[in-house]
Amino acid sequence: MSDIQSQIKAQVDANPVMLFMKGTPQFPQCGFSSVVVQILDHLGVDYQSANVLESDELRHGIKEFSDWPTIPQLYVKGEFVGGCDIVREMFEQGELRQFLQDKGVPLAA
């Protein structure tokens, strides 16, 4: 496993909810990342994020790590959930809140 893969794995393992995104939650740098941030904030999820724009190595590494071609990427308790479309669809169908609760992730009321 390369250094970047080890770093990604460490972040995914250390944070119950980890979002790899373009930009930061305060200043998303793409619409898709912004949507996922809005959903997580709406649900009151405490999450950590990594800005893939700060490192080409991270931007390419996360795609290899998940075998998923797009960013953002959401991980919950070490499990890859998906990108913007999957997260939005799960949220709209009420599945995301249940999934997070089933995983033991605290949500705001």
C-alpha cells in the first residue's frame, strides 16, 4: 500500500464520518461537494473532511482507494457510502438518516 493509501485509510479509520471533497465545508469548491456538505449539516452530522484540491496525490489516491471515479466521497465507520448522487438519493428517500443511526452516528434532533 502506498503512503497516500495508508494516509487515506488512517483518516477513514480514525473518523466515524469522513468526507473527501473539493474545498472545505465552509467553502466548497464544487457544487457536488456543496450538496453533500449541506445534507450532512442538515442532518447535524459531526464529520471530518479532507480537501482533495490541496494535493494531487490525495485527489488521485482517493479514487484508487475507493475504486470510484468522482469526488466527493463519503465514508461512514470505514465503509464507502458513495458520491453526491448516491448521498442525495439516500437523503431524499430517508435512507441516509437511518443508515447513519444504524451505524451509531449521533445526529442533531
